[in-house]
Amino acid sequence: MEVPIPLKFESIFRICLVLTFVSAFAIFFIGHADSELRGEAKVIEKFLEAAADLQPNFEKSLTMYTENTQETMDYLELLRPEDENGYIQFISTVENLGQTQGVNLSLQILDGDIVVKDETGSHYIDYKVQFYGREDQVLSFLSEMEALPYFTRVMDIHFQSFEFIEAGKVSDVPNVTLTLRLYVK
């Protein structure tokens, strides 16, 4: 004989069964979310460990990058003549360079003021160099200029090819005009 289960117990049993399934479902998803959060926390911890090591490495890299800066600045300062004797020596050196390159050049100061100061505070003298030469002579002259022990910069180059110069005026007219900037103290 079957014992009848009162309706009240059956309702309670169903509610408990539903609550058990809901609880199991919630525990499963909460556990899954918890394991994902723990995984993300481990990734963040590894990142923070690497970031803690990054600051000393950055400072070391910065030190390595800038350690020779003063030496470079001192060297560049040595390349700048400081008085008229140095300026005259530069002019002589450029004229001698022209002779070794086989070009007859003229060199003159561009501005009325001998020493000019630019917006960065650097002092310089601009020279205009003119001569008659082939393209290979110009390239050789520029290459040799670059090797001189002076802090210089070519500001402007005008080169006129031989094919555009009249035949009778070939050696009379300079076809190369350079503007050279000599940085000084």
C-alpha cells in the first residue's frame, strides 16, 4: 500500500528540488567565473612583476644612451674655432682643399656681420664658395669637406651642368656655388 504523500510535502519537495538545481547551476557558473578571474589575476601578477623590472631597465637604457652625450658635446665644441685665427685657418684649409681637388675656388663671407647667432643660440659664419668643376669634383670636394676637423654644414648647393654653359665661357664662369656654415664658439 502506498502511503499518500501530503500535498504540502510534495510542494516542499518540488521547491527543494528546484532550489537544488538552481543552486547547482549557480555554483557551476560562479565557479567557472571564479576560475577565469583567478587566471586573469595570475596574468596581471606576471605583468606587474615584469613592470617592476621595467623601471630599472629603462633607467639603465637611458643611462647607456646618454652616457656619451657629454663626450660628443665636448668633441663638437672642439670642432668650433673660437677666434679670428681659427676662422683664417678654416679659410686656408678650404682653399687648400680646393687646390688638392684641382679647382680654383673663391671663398667669401656672406653676411656683413662675421659671426651670427641663430634661434638655438649657436654662433656661426656663412661662407659662399664658388668654383668651376665637374660633378665628380663637386662630390669629391663635399666628401673632403665633411672629413675636415670643423663643425660645418652645407646650407645650399647650386650646380650647373656643363651642357648648359656656352662653349666659350666654360672655364670663366663658376658653375658651382655652395653656402657653407661654420659653427664657431
